[in-house]
Amino acid sequence: MPLNPRDTPAQHASPSVSLLYADGPGSSGEGRPACLVDLNLDQIIAAATVGRETYELTPIFEAPLHDSDAVAYRQVVFRDFETPELKAAIEAFATAMRRSRANIERADKQRHSLERQRWRLGALLDYSRGAAALVADLERLRPQSEALTMLCRYGKDYVASAAFIAMRDRVEALGDRLAALRYTVLIQGLDVRVTPFAEEADYGSAIEEDFARFVQGDDEKFSFDHAQSENLNMIEERILDHVAHAFPDVFTELAAVTETYGNGFVDPVIERVDREAQFYLGWRALIDPIAKAGHDFCYPETTTDRAVFADDAFDLALAHALGTRGTALIHNDMRLGAGERIFIVSGPNQGGKTTFARMFGQLHFLAALGLPVPGRKAKLRLFDKIFTHFERRELSATANGKLQDELVRLHAILEAATGDSIIIMNELFASTTFRDASVLSRRVAAQLVERGVIGVWVSFLDGLSEVDPALVSVVSQVDPDDPAHRTFKVERRAADGLAYARAIAAKYRLTREQIEERLGAA
């Protein structure tokens, strides 16, 4: 039985090579996190995987890691991908693998056996060349990451194996023999004859030479597109049969090669790496245009500590949506110090409060994937789960009533949350009275502090941050000279719900002092 190139000593020596997991191929997580939609992470993942659907990357992006070493393993790979030459080498390898798969798909659609065999040979050629080129590039470029170093070592053994060399040499030689075939086709009515080329005169060149003297000025090109079909037509099939009859040795070898290697010629490690590399390429394709527009990305430090921060961070879903529209993207800082747990965000409506909350959640989720995150510098906490409580439109008309639905959802979150969880909540208890909302919010805040979670709570209650020192007040700002203009900056300061109202009153000269001044003047 012929050797299959997958059955190599190299494969069995390094079965755990992975670009994503230090301990070898991992699972895709515990299912789709419920927080994705509330935090607009579903939009970010869709943008990072667009055009790469065949690689099925979404489960990878939906599975945050829980270990700092696992995060760092990916971060170093991302740093390698910042090298233009290495990134180009990986992209060239991916292109070769796509061509190989496309050739297999094309072969499966052919009705003529010789045509199927030729497309399969093309798949073998693309694969063997792509794998060999990748290994050569990695040896030359010497990546720094453990993942790519392991791949280089594995690939070097693989392409040097007797089985791979035998396959590569055999398909290359066959490709050369097919490319060198020359034959003549004689068509007389319905009669088609094919014979090996015997140095007959090229009548086309002779005719072109004879008529060259009649050419005046630039030639007018008369060209047309020849429609390509998935299959050969009957005449083409008949010609191909005659060609195979004229060169039996070549086509016997073609049948033997495709029978020997079939569809199972791709090494499982090479196949896995092809998919995993798209995780890195897809993320770079998403963030590189944003970075070129002047917005920083960084490799965050990940920690189990509750003291976290991010400088010059921003909402990535918003940044991608703004695209090239020229709309200014606002950056914000966030920092929880020792003993601090939850941001209480207040301020005017449409002032960037919810965007700040989403940014906090996005930063932590993306950091746990080992990705570069929006911001100049960051230290972020690894978590067991992110819980979100945003308004649900589908619950607004339920029989239980909006408040009861909110309480049921909150109870489920508080029951499931641990000291390693992150909770992000947006405008709780807006459907009840101010007094009831205040009482309920204080009880919820006390439970959150008791559990030791970190997070963000967008609230219209100014005094909520006074419940406990672990609650930190931040306020979305307005332009002092134009209070109607939101700056979308969120700054650490004590909440004062009257400040915005006073600013608006001052703008329209409706403060008590201004009114009294006008009355006195009258």
C-alpha cells in the first residue's frame, strides 16, 4: 500500500501544535455567551469573520479564556503577525490552501474521469507547494511566538519526511509532464483526430506574418470572452479522450497518483493551522484600518485582581460602524482602584453612558480572547462569566409587567454571579416610582458589593454611589459653553443631577438670579 503523506513521524511527534491553545487543540467553549448582543460583541465578531465563513471562526471568538498564560500565548502570536513579511507568508499559505480545496470541489463536479483527475492533481500541487513555502518562510523569518516556533519545527520535519517528499516529487513531475504535452487536433466535419505534435508548421504564425504588411496604425482588437462551463462539452471530452490515448503513460500515472492520494492528503496539523491563522488575520483585517485612522490598540495585562484600568479606550463596535464617515470617535479612560468594584454612570440622556458600559464589557471579553483591545494601555480582569441586564423589548408587553420581569432577570443574575463575574446593567427600574427604584437599587447594590463582582451600572439615581465606597461615580459630560452639546466624555466625579438642569437654565437665562435680574430691570 502506498504511503500517505499524513503518516509521518513528525505528525506523531508533535500532535499538539496549535496557534490558539498552548496545550493543543481546545474546545470552542461552553456555548454562545448571553452577553454578546447587549455589548454589541455580535457585531464585532461578524465584522472579524466576514468573508471567512468557511473557516467557522465564530465559536472561537465566542469562547473567552480563563488563564493569563493562555491569553499571553495568543498575544505573542499577534505580535508575530505584526511583521509584514510573516503576515504575507501566512496569507500566501492560506491562499494555496483555498485553491487546493477549490480544486477538490471542482473535481467533484466533473462528469469526466480524466477531468476529475486533473483537478485533483491541481489540489495536490497547491497543497504541497503551499506547505513547503510556509515552512521555508517560517525558517527564514524566525517568529518569536511559541506557537509559530512549534509549527516551524513540526513543518520542517513534515516536509522532510519520506512520504511528503515522495508525494511532492511525484505530483511535480506529473505536472511538468502534463504541461509539456503538445499535440495537433485535426477536425474534418464530425471527425476529430488527435496526434502527438510532430513539428508541423505553425500556420497561424505564417498567416499573421503574411498579413502584417497590411496593418495600418494601431490594431483594433477583436476579442470576446469564452464562456466557461463547470464541465467539458462533448467535443472537448472527445478530444481529451484522444489525447489520453495518444499519451497513455502520462495519463496512466495521473490515474495512479489521484488513486494513491485521494482526498486525504492534507496533514491534520497543517489543516488546523490553516483555520486557526484566520482568527489572527480576521482580527487584524478589522482593527488595522481603525488603527491607521489614529486609534490605539494595545495588548492588555490580564489579571485576577479587581483593580483594572484602560487608557484612551473606545467602543470597537461603534468605531467599526463609523468607518470612514469622518465622525469623531470619543475615547474614555476607566479605572477601578483597590477596593473599588462598580462604576455608577449618570448624566444626561444620549451622553455616552451606555457606550461607556459596553466599552467596559467589550474590553474584558476581547482581552480574554487574547486579542489586541482598543486603548493605549490596559489592565483587565479575567472572568468566569459576563452578565448583562439591558432592556428587552420583547419583555415589555408580558403579562407579568415590566418591573416583575426585571426582578426575575436580576434574581437569576445574582444567583449565578460569583466573585469572578462581571456585571453590566443599564437603567434599572425605570418603570417604577423614583422612591421604589431607589430602595430596590440600594438593595441590589449591596448584594453586588457583597459578591465582589466588578462592573458598570448606568443609573438615573444620583445618590446610588453613596451606598458603599466600592461604588464609583462617573458622569457623562456636556460642553460648559453649550450644555445642549454632549461631549460623550465620561469622567470620574460625584453625581449631581441638578448640574445639567442648571446649565440648561443658564443657557436660556432662566436661573433664579437671571429671572430676578430681569424682573428688577423691568
